[in-house]
Amino acid sequence: MSIANILIIEDDPPGSKNLKNSLEKLSFAVSGIANNCTDALRLTNDLKPDIILIDTKLNRYEDGIKVAKHITDKYKIPHIYISADADDSTIERSKTTNPYGFLLKPVDNRDLNACLRMALYRFETEQKLKKSEEKYIRLSEKLQEAEKKNSLLINNIPDALIEFDKEGRHIDCRAAKPDNLYAEPDKLIGKKIDEFLPADISRKFIDGITRAIDTGEMQIIEYILSLRNKFRSFEARLVKSSDNSVTTIIREISEKRMAEEALKRSLDEKEILLKEVHHRVKNNLQIVSSLLKLQSKFLSDERAVKMFNETQNRVQSMSLIHQKLYQTRDFSYVDFNEYIAAVTTHLQHSYGILEDKVKISIESNGVIMSIDSAIPTGIIINELVSNSLKYAFPEGKCGKIDISIMFDKYHKIYLLCVRDNGIGMPENIDIRKTNTFGLSLVNLLVLQIGGRLEIINSDGCEFQISFKSSDYMNRVNI
């Protein structure tokens, strides 16, 4: 296998032949021989040799150095001069083409071998170096561009960037708005933070720096500082940048804090207002209930008295909703377990049927309900429990009423069940066509909440009602 392909440019045929034989003995391949400028340029283009051996003088009319100049201007191929002349003029002119060697005729094989190998090695090394330099230049340009962008970004963000060592000493500091800092940036470098900040704030920074370095997690510090005769709020985020330092981003949050405080004040005011609204609605309903109770005392018709008392119970069930809302901080939802307990206790006292006669059990599993669903559901429970207390246990019979309500999170459905173990309902009654006001009201309210009612008349009476939550219904109907 040949070491390299060589093009010989020599006008002396015997000399070219001898040179070709020498090269082949040295394991080089001669890809072509040219004896004039035209052939030299053509063969260089066609053969693309690894290296060229060229005589400084081709003939009377053509100068080998000028031919080499034409080749090197167009192709990146190393060349070595072979010359019978070693005068200063020839050597100086040959330098203009940056040759990779200069051999004197007659050429010794050892000199030829050494010169070719070193020329090839030099050319290969130069090409690698040139590629490395080009890559370095490209990387340097990208780095300069990135540094320019980073510098532009850092110099224009409102935050201050500070590098601290693990002892709280300022290593570097940049700030587009120096008035956000506790001192001029150039006065901070090399000095500890406790030289500029109060002891409690500097301690926060030192603790944050230590935690950031030890855990590798970002630490957030908030502090209030008097700057330029004004108290201002700041947030500092500390991020580990090395085993001995952290990068800190300091941002003023005074406007954010003021907005949060204003929002909190507004929410507090609305909370007070809503409490007052629920309180007044509850009081007004209590007045209506009291008026009904008072008016019933002046009635002699027992049926009318009964109707007034039942209406009073319905008003009371609505009043209890607003009472519960008044007593809670969440005005959107009602704790239904407490509410049902209050409603059923009121009903038992109203009908004079206490726990020793009819026991009422409640199972709600912490169900909460929006006020839009709670009011109609509360009236439904009021009617069904009232119906059981009035008719399920005649002649003082003992029994129980079970109330359960649960929420199916997957289907977004409430499931309400009111069951008693009394005498049950008459077989021939159709609740959907009944003339009684209470059960008619139940039907109407079930339709209002988009529910489904099912009655099981076995070993007592059981009402099963399923309905969507009101907030879900509102989203569907938007």
C-alpha cells in the first residue's frame, strides 16, 4: 500500500523517470507526470494528488515557481521544489508559494523520503490545526453572542443579581436599578452582608446561604427594609452555584404585598358583609316563623293550625341554612351533617316526638353542599321526616328514621335516602299525583334540582333521591 499519491512536474523526461522509480521504491505512488504549465494544472485538477514535486524551472518559457503559485491559489495541496539551482534569488522567490520543502538535484533517496514524510505530516497537522482554529472561532463567536445576550438580559431585568460565598461575602453584584440594593454595587464586593443589613435580616441570609449549599435546594427569603426613607418589601431567592457560593436574585415585592393586603382587606369586608346578609335573612325568616306561630294561636280550626305549623317548620329549615352559613367562614357550602341534625331536632320538638319514641340516625360522611342545592334539599328532608313523624308511627308506636346522604365524586351525583320502619304508605297512593301539599312540594323540589325520585314501600317506607350538584349543573348549562 502506497504512502501517498504524488504528481511530478518536471520538463526533463529522464529526470522524471528516475524520480518516479525512486518514489516507488520508497512506497510512494506516482499518479501522474506533467512537463508544462497546462498539463500541470489539468492533472492537478483531475488527479487531486496528496503532494506535488515541481521543478523550479520547467523550460525556457515557463517558470516552475509561477506554476506552483497558480496551483496553490486554487488547490490546497502541499508542494516541494526540486531544483538544480540554490542561488539566493531562486530560494527567495520560492518562499512566496510557502513550499513544504526544497530539494537539490540530484536528489538523494533518503533526503527525498524524509522531506516527503515531513511535508505530509506538516500538511496534515496544519489542516487539523486549521479546523480546530475554525471551530474555536465559531465557538468563540457563539460564546460572545451568548455573553452579549446574557449581559443585555441581566442589565435590563429589574432584579438584582448577587453572588455570595458561604460566609455571606459579596463576590459579584449586578443591578439594573441600584436603588433596589442596600448599598452601591461597587461598595459591596468583598464585604460581608452583616456590614450592610440589620442583624435579623443578615442572619436570614446566612441561614439561607448555608441551607442552599448544604441541600442544593432554592431558598426564599422575604424581608422589609428601610431604603431612601421608605419601608420596602423584598424577596431574595438563593440558588447554589458551587460548593462554596450561591447566586441570589433580589426583587422588590412592595406593590405585590400592597395588592395582597388590599385583596385581603376586600375579602374580609366581603366576609363581614356576607355574614351580615345571612344573619339578616336568618332573622327575617325567624320573624316570619314567629309570626306564623303567633298567628296559629288565634286559629280555632285544627286543620289550619296544622298547616301553619308545617309552614313554620319549612321556614325554620330555610332559616337554619342561613344560620349555618353565618357560623362558618365558607359561604359557598354547608356542612350537611350539622344541618340535618338541627332540622330533625327541631321537627321532633315541634311534633312532641322525642328520641325515646322515634330515633333518628344521620349518615352524611362529611358531605358539604352549595346553598343552591342545600335549601331545596333541606326542605325535602323537612317534608319527608315530617311525614314519617306524623304518619309512620300511629298511636305512639316506637320506631326509627334513617337519613343518609352521600356524594358520588365520579358521577358528580348526590344520593339522598330517607327511610322509616313504620307502617308504610297506602298501596294505592301515587306520590306524583297526590293532593297533599307536603308530598307535592317534594315532587316540585326534586324537579327543581333535576333529580330522580324512587319510592320503596317495604317494611316501612323509603325515599331515594339522586341529583346533580348545583355547581355542576351550572357548568353544564353555560
